[in-house]
Amino acid sequence: MKQSYAGHIAIIAVNLIFGFNTPITKSVLDSQYAISPLALTFMRFVGATLVFWIAAFMFKAPKASKKDILIMIIASLLGISLNQMCFVVGLSSTSPVDASIVVTLTPVLTMIAAAIFLREPITFLKVLGVMIGCSGALLLILTSANQSSVAGSWSGNLFCLLSCIAYALYLTLFKKLIQRNHPLTLMKWMFLFGSFMVFPVCYKPLSQVPFAALPASLWLKIAYVILAATFVTYLLIPIGQVRLRPTVLSMYNYLQPIVTTLVAVLMGMGTFGWHKALAAGLVFLGVYVVTQSKSRKQMDAEKAEKEKLTD
């Protein structure tokens, strides 16, 4: 039970940091210094790679086997490169509202992937919880839709969907890999591979950034993106992956628009109305309902107990 609490706390912290990261990243991209989404993505990947390797050396993180390092290439492709790149490309050609709506599919896709690859049961409580959480996120997104003047596009939405599929597969397929390896060991390799994967796409926009002209305030925001929203979060995500079921883990994604909205309110960039309070309540209720659903392990144990009683 204590391990489960540690998983919940870790993933809540991750989504709080990601929620703060949205307005900070937006302010970096909206600055006058021509920092494109692709350039910032590469800075994030390379910066995180350096920090992970330094931390792994300082804390003497255990080495991974050659077999696991090869598996990490696929994990990096799904959980970091495709997930991040597809979303950035999609967001650049669709509206933030459309992108946010597509992202609400992540727990649904994760639930389906867990049923296919892990034989996790799709129970009534699990479906109900996902739908409740999804309705809360959609309520927040759609009530803010009139604030966006950017039109959506099917190609942009498709890339956002591919990002969700990649992340759902990552959450589902690599639990054993994560259990076998220290988070620092895992992430130093995954971000190294990810940096090489995205370099061909990011090189040109990165070369156009006037690094010498960037003010200290902008470097601090970039530091937050690298250290907090990448290094800290990707250290905490494996803690949640080991201790929580994939569907429960993905449900916490619905916290991000809630946190982002609250940050915007605190910064004077928005107002807090009844619909936002209701949306937050629905998200937390949805997470709670999903955590009450039975896992395959619990259902197998109950089945074995019944068979024992009938013998």
C-alpha cells in the first residue's frame, strides 16, 4: 500500500510540474528570439541527457545489460522521441483546443493497450472512471475554446493522436524494463538515444537561435524546462510506472490542464469560475474510480480463492 502511495505522489508531482511548464514553455516560444518548438525540444533533450549522465556518474547508478540498452532504444522512440516530436509537430499545425481534446484520449488508449498486451481487464469501474475524468478535462478545454482564434487541422490532430498512441504503448510495454533498471540508468540512455533520433529534424531551427543574445530571464525559463519539466519528471515517472497500473498512471494526465488553468489564474492571465472547479472535481473523481477498479492480479487471486473454496 505504501508503495502505491509513493507512485501516486510521484505522478501527481510530475503533472504539477508539467502543468507549470505549459505557460513557461509558451512564454519561451513567444519570445522575440526565434526559439522554435523543434529548437526548444532539442535543447530539452540534450540538456536532460547531460544532467542524467552527470547524475548517474555522481550517484554511481548501476549499469544496464546490453540487452536492456537495446530495448531502451525502442522505449526511447515511443516514450520520448515520437511522443514529444509528434505532439510538437501536431501543435504547430492545429489549435491548442484541438490538441488538448486529442490528448484526453491517452487514458482510453492506455486502457486498450493494457488490455491487449498485459491482459488487464476492462471493467465497468475502469471505463466509468476514464469517462468521468475525460468529461472533466473536456469541460475545461471546451469552455476555454472561445479564447482561441487558431483553427484546427486534420493533419495536426493526427500527429497529436500519434503522440498519444506512442505514449500509451510506452506506459504499457516497458514495465519490466523499468523494474530491472535504476531510473538514472534508464533515462541517461533513453535521452541519449532520443537526442540522436531528433537531431536531423531539429538541427536547422536550432542553428537559427541567437544563443549569445538570450537574456538571463529566458535562460532561467529554459533551465526550468530542462531541469524540472524533464530531469525531475522523467526520474519520477518510472516510480509511478513500477507501482501503478498503466491506466491509473495515464489518468493523472487530466491534471495538467487543471494545473495550467490555476497557474494562469494566479498569474492574472485568467479567471476561476464554477466550471473550472467542477472540471477539477470530475478529474479527481475519475482518478479515484479507476483506482477502485480491480487489476488482473486481483481478479486472478479472487478466482483462485473461489476455486479453492469449491474444492
